[in-house]
Amino acid sequence: MDFVSAPMYKLVEVFENDPNLVVEYINKLYDRISSIEDKIKAYITLRRLNDIISEAENLLKIRKKSCKKMRLFGIAIAVKDNISTKGIRTTCASRMLENYVPPFDATVITKLKDEGAIIIGKTNMDEFAMGSTTETSAFYPSRNPWDSTRSPGGSSGGSAAALAAGEATVALGSDTGGSIRNPAAFTATFGLKPTYGLVSRYGLIAYASSLDQIGPMARNSDDLALLLNVIAGYDSKDSTSIDIAVPDFYKSMYDLFYKEPRLRIGIAKELFEESDELVKKTAYQAVDTLCSYHECNEVSIPYAKQSVAAYYIIAMAEASSNLARYDGVRYGLKVDFENKSWIDVYRDIRTMGYGYEVKKRVALGAYVLSMGYWDMYYLRALKFRRMLKEEFNRIFHQYNVIVSPTMPILPPKLGEFLEDPIKMYYADVNTITANLIGAPAISAPAGFVNGLPVGLQIMARYFDEITILYLSKFIEESIKLRDLIAPV
Amino acid sequence: MVYTSNDVIDRIERLALISFNDEERRKLLKELEKIIEMFNTVNMVEELDQWEPLYHVHDISLSLRDDNEVEEVDDERTMLRDNAILVNGYVKAPKTVT
């Protein structure tokens, strides 16, 4: 068995029959990482092989003793570096937290560990998740395994690159405006942003709290569903998590897959029209496979451009509040504060600790919340957010899902977006709606253009992750783009 | 009074307690107008004032945990021990009066 490219659902079965193979699997994966990580730069922190092997051996002992069935026994998972991991450095790709080692696990990490998953490392990202390419990382950009001159997307670009390069079996990302779906689309992997409140944010280092969600990333739909099964669910430690019964996503996805209900699919007219020609053409091919069976109609998506503005106003405002905690006193960058005033110390810490993009967003966030601008920008963005939600509620009365290209462009060349950040902001136009209204959305591979991946996004009603998993599986079975590993 | 982009940058530096160096300021000057222009597109949406602001996508009030004492590691204390300058158990902070 090729342990590097094997899907998680198969590995789980293999380890069920022969748990001792976990050690060989970990070794093979590390061989792969050692041979290509210098080219890809998917990780910020990679755990030492000896520590991982010890953890795997310990898991074997626990398994023997307790006979407890662990749903992710031995599975190596890459975790985005804004999710707190006890004892493992968690930097948010920022100098501000360069040496920060959390004393606790995020709830999603506790759940993964309880099911026998092994964290192999913390993946690169845009600094504090502010960016779409991993280029705002304070350390280095990650490279797209399909073309190393291009970005793997972002902000969860390290997680996506690790999957596409065969440096992890599954991964966790976080999505504030498309940060899971964007890199999934750019690397021919799968990524799911859950409904706001389905997955606990406890231990996720906040960027924009009303938009952030943690979600699964994988190389096929089955693994996404299995991973979501583990991380979803109410958590009293996160006051925004929703107390509802969580279904078995994997089983429910297969139930639908075998029953094959015909769904009403809305094709997002403007989001296709505004996409690059080659992206549009490739995404339409995937849409054709859906529409050969399901009922499809074009649907007009209102206020796409204004959504980008509302998104950035809200995200920057929330960031300016969330990032105030890095004062260098409790935690954050350390500067010498003898004989300096409180204000000077704070200014020094924030000026030295943050990169340009973060400083810009925090400062503009303070601007839109300041007297005279709060009602002109922030309040109006919140009103717009309600209007958009109501508009989509209306659309979702007619359609089960809305599909569009995940990204309107092909993976950008490294440096391209840094030169024109406004272009980067507008490239989020297809993904941000799901965050603004809190709906679930998935990105599945739709095809390739000149060797570069294109993703299809499927967005559904609240808590209807099962439907988007079903359609992702439907596309996967039709066009067979799954378990892909780039020839690095 | 007409505010220039330089005035806006001075203002946000004061508001956010952040300084932009010369190179960052040059970049921001180039971007600022376009960003404000982008923000202003929200104000072009008609009849926006008829909508109530949306603070939580599910329109719910945030719940509070039951006030039960639980046996847990004191995360905050561990975090302070590892990250702050502690003097006799107190966090050392910069002077508020100079």
C-alpha cells in the first residue's frame, strides 16, 4: 500500500486490521516530507519524528488496553498554525507569536486526539489569516505543488499544499472569507467551511469572530465527511457554537449518494460571468456533470461587489478588536519597557510584531469603528449583512444549493497579489458570501487548465453540510479527480 | 476641511497605536484611496436603512455556561508563567505614570 497517497478512510480500515502498520505509515510520510518540504514550505513547525513515533506507540498501548475503537487511529493530520495545540508552538505565522506555546488544546484538537489522530505539524498561513496566498506569513510563502512559481492560495495555504504534496493525509484549516476553499481550489484538494456554529472555535486564534470557522481539508469527499464527524458539535466553551444534534455526515452522505435525490441547483450567473475565461470553461464542465442529472437554473447573485466591501469592513473592525490582546505584557512580542510609557510600549510592540497587511487591517478596522465612521461604514455593513442574508434565504427557498467557481482566477504567481492587494481582496468575491451569511460551502476539484487546478464551490442552506458533501461526492465520482498528489 | 490620505494615515496611526515606516506609508498611500472607494460601495446600496444590523448570523443571543466550578489546569496562570514577566506572582507592566 502506498501510505503517502492513501485516503484516510482506507488507512482507518488497514490500521483496524493491523494497528502496528501505523509506525511504518508515519515513517513513510516523514520520508516524503523530508524529501520535498524544502521546495513546498507547507509547515511552520514540524514535530520531531521520534516524538511522533513515541506517540504512535503509546496509542497502540492504549488501544490494546482499553479496546476502545478510535475513529482516526494513527492518522497523521496537519493543523493550521492558528489552532492552539498544547505544547506545540502556535505562531499564527506572526513575529508577534513566534515563541508562543499554548498551555491548552483547542476543542477540535482535543477531539482529534481522543479519536487517535496524530498531529504532525503546524502549517503555514497568511499572518493571522489575513491574506489569500500565504505570502503575508512572517516566515516564508508556501509554494503550490502543481507549479512552484505560484501560490497555493490562502490563508490555509500550508494545509492545502501539504495535502497536494503528500505531506499529510488530512488537514485542518480555518475559513473567514474563503481561507479553506480558496487553497483547496488552487491545489486540487477538497475543503469544507461548515455552517457558523457547527464547529467549536475554542482555541482558534481569532481574526474576525463573527466570520471564522474551523473546517476539514482532504483529498476526497469521504475523508472530509469523516473528519467533520469528529470535529463538529456543540461546545460550552464557545458561546457561538450551536447546540443542535449533529448527524453522521459520512453515513448521511452515502445515504444520499445511493438514493440519488434530484436537487434544484442555482448556477450563480454573475460569479461565472466575472471569472477568467479558462476558469469559467473548466468550472462549467463540472457543472455540466451536475446538470446532466439535477435540475439547474441560472440565478442572479445580488450585490457581489458590495459584499466584498461589507466583508472587509466587518473583518477589519473585528480584527482591530481581536488583535488588541497582543500587548506584550501578558503575551505577544517582548520589548524592553523600562523607562517607557504604557502607550509607547504598546505602539512599539504592535509596530514591530505585525507585518504590513496586519497593521493595515488593524488600523483600518480602528478607522471604521471610530467616531463619525462607525455609522457610515461599520453599521451599514452590518445592515447590508442582514439584507444579504434575507436575499439568500429567498434564493435558498427555490434552490437546494448555489454553485460557482470557487475562485474567479487561476492560482496567482508568487508576488502578483502583493503588488496589488485590492485585486487580492476582490478575488474573494465568490467565497465571502458564505461567511457573511454563515452558510456552509465546499470546494471540490473541477478540472485543470494548463496543469493548474480549478475548483467548484457549492453553497447550501444552514446546517445542510450533508447536501454539499453528497454533491461533492457526485462530482468526484463523475470526473474522478480525487486523491491527487502533485508530481513535485 | 478636506482630509488628504496622509491625514487619514496620521489619524489611524493614532487610533490604532501602530506606526507605519516610510516604505509602508508609501504603499498605504497608494492603496488607501482604492480601499476607501471599495468601502464606499456599501453606501451605494439603496434603502439599506430599513434593515436592522446583523450581529450574529443565527440571530441568537450568546448563551452563558452554567456557573460550575471545574477541575482544570489554570490556563491563564500557566500562560502568564510562560509568557509574562512575573515579580512575586504579579505581572510586571510598563509604567502608567512617567
